[in-house]
Amino acid sequence: MTEWKMQYLGRKIMFKKKYSNLIFILIMGFGMSLFMTLIITYINTGMDNEYAHRFLKAWTVSLPIAILTSLLVGPPTKKFVDKITK
């Protein structure tokens, strides 16, 4: 537990600051893929008894793509934004 500190039973989970960008990218990719897949699956196929199955099937594809895309696009985008802002 030298790299990060984890406590259980309702206590805080703390990671080292150097991992903050990676954690942000992973959480953002997870959340975006979740909501986008929910909405797009609903728009394309509607809501019925098989909606959850179709959503989970689509999400198994979209989640890894979203995470990889976030990992590839996130760092250069941050550098660009840092350059154009004060």
C-alpha cells in the first residue's frame, strides 16, 4: 500500500495526486459512455423488456472505446487548453 492509501468500511479512498489526471479520465470515460449508451440505445430501439440487455451489450463495446479515446485525446487536449488559457 505504498502507492496509494485505501481504507474500508465507509472511509475515504485516497490516491496520490500524481494519479489525478488518469483517475479523472477513467471516471469521465465511464460516465460519458454510460449516459451516451443509455440515451442512444433508447433513441434507436425504444424501451421494452429487452432494453437492459441491448444497453449492456452496447455498453460492453462503448466503454473500452470511451476509455481508450479519453486516454489518447485527454492529455493533448489538456496541453492545448493550457496554452490558450491564462
